[in-house]
Amino acid sequence: MDIETFRELLTPAGQRAVKHAVALQPTEAAYLACIDALRKNHSPALATAALETALLRLKARDKFSDAGRMYFTRESLEQSTSDVVARHHAARFTAFGHVADLCCGIGADTLAFARVGLSVNAVDTDPLRVAMLEANALALGLEASVHAVVANAITVRLPETEAAFADPNRRADGRRHLCPEDYTPSLSAIRSRFAPGFPLAVKVAPGVARSDLPPDSEAEFISLSGEMKECVLWFGALRGTARRATLLPSGDTLSADVLRDAQPLAPVGAVLYDPDAAVTRAGLVHDLADRIGAEPIDFEVQLLTSEEYIATPFATAFNVEHTAPFHPKHLREYLREHHVGRVTLIKRGSPADADEVLKKLKLDGPNHRTLLLTRAGGVHTAIVCERLH
């Protein structure tokens, strides 16, 4: 969709086309039939834009509670921050009345800032995304709090701005970049446009190397429903610690100013803990171990063990039933003896091919277990267990 077609989509005729497209209850599989139906009453360009809008609104429901009133492109939807994560960002900016959202896209974070009462200067180089942001703000009744411009985030004037959030482009040349200096604009370019100590947050790839994390930042790794989503670097007054792992939607957070050294290994005990991805990426596994009285089972694999179960939101816990060096024949005999016909197979540092393992086990029986293939003390190990929570 180009900017001219999008503007037409916002006219009364365009809105009728969108309503018609939504009424068709479209799916990707029925795309051709839907587009043919729309073209009977609307121009080809408007029919295509309306159908795309209807399909993307359906796809966006997992990210946005107001998806049914919003506008997206496929790429901007893929790259956009979900409601839950954007609200988390906004909560850390509430002490500032005027904020900037640099590289704002279709406005997920801008809208979250506006919803908590902030005035937002939103900036992006893409005219279509800025137009969609303005339409989204209007649809949600937030237009009075949003000033959006098409401009370069590094050179644009930001009147009254007290703090800033930036989500630079991490994709170029058909691939994703992990190093913040390869972003557009780069981390150093974003920081250099503000005075030292300015309250600034910059979103970076969750796979960023620890060596690329600025020492004066708080690196917050955020997971949503157990899935690693992003890392945000917090500077100035927004910084609260050195490393943080935050779990959404609960908001549970684990932090440390100094990362702990590795602990001595322990054999697999009665309970096994698989830390959340945010905890492992933040380097806080040993802090979690101290909190729950657990110990690591391997120097390379981020799993913890203990003899007593302590509930924690920061890890999935398992009751260990059987542990042995991985050997398909012996494992098959154990599972048959215990009438296990179904397993949930989890790999943590194991070289084994999951499909091949399942074929060799030839499972049969009414019971279910979790089968964790991992390394323990450097040895390829199979752990049969049951999830505790």
C-alpha cells in the first residue's frame, strides 16, 4: 500500500470498502475470492488496501487489544511492539510529561505513552507509517497527545522533550543485525544527539552480545508468556540497575548490579529448573539459583537443580523421576516399563535430533512425561520428569 492509497482508504468510500472487507470474514486461503467480491464495488487499489487492512487486523489481535480499529502494513505489524510490552515501556516514563518516540513506526509505543497521559513527539522516516500512526491515534481518541512528523530521528527538533524512546531499524540488506552499531540509526548516533545523562531508552535485539552492552546502561531483557521478545537499554534517570529480566504479563522482575560468578556443579537432584529466556539472556541464572537455593548442573547449559521445590515465576520447575546418560535403548526400556506413550521433548544443549529420538523410542502406553535431553556435568543426559507448574 502506498501513501496515496492509504489516504483514499481513510475517506468515506475507503471506510465503506474496509467494512465490506471485514464483513467477508476474510482468510489468506480465501484471498482471491474476497478480492473478486470487493472489486465488484470498489476500485482495484482500494479493494486490495481494504482487504489487506481486514486481514492484518485479524492477525494483529494477538498483539493489540484495539486491532479492529487500527492500520498496519505487514512489515510494520511484524516489527511492532505488542500492547503488553508497550505498556511496560510507558510505565517507566510516567515521571516525564513530554517524551519523544524515535523510529516510531505505526505507533505502538507512541499510543502507550499517550494512554498514560504523556505528550509525544513521534518521528519516523516512512510517510506511510507516520500516516498510519496518526490514523491510529485518531481512532483511539489519542490524537491530542501525539505530534507525528516525517523526519530523521537524529536531526529533527524535539521541542519540550524530557525523555526519549528509540526503536532503530535492525534489518538491512535482507538480514537482521545484532550489533547496535549496525542499526539505522546506530546506538552511538542516537546517544550523541542527547546530552550525557539524558533519560533515554533504546530497543535492541535480544540476541545482542554482552560485550556490546554499554556499561552505563541498564540492559532489560523482556519475555512475554515465556517467549523472549526484546532487550531495552535504559540510560540516565531511567536506569535502575545493570541487568534486569522482566516477565510479562505478570511484571515479575529480577535484577542485579553485579553479575555473579558461576557456582560449582551439582548432580541432578529431585527438582530441575529451566529458567525463563529473559533470565538466561540477562545473565541472572546464578542470581536465580541463590534465590531458590539451587545449583547448576552444567557450565554450558543454563539448568538448575535442588532437592526441594521452591516456587518461582522465573523458571519452569520439574519433578525429576529418572536421570541417566543418554542411550536410546536404555531410555526406551525405562519408558516402556513405566507405560509412557507420550512425551514432551525439550532439548537444552543436546546434539540429538528430536525426530530421530522419538522414532527410536517407539513409545506405547497411556502415560505422559517430559523428556529433557541436555548436558549434565559435560555428559549427554536424558532426564525423565513431570512439570510442577
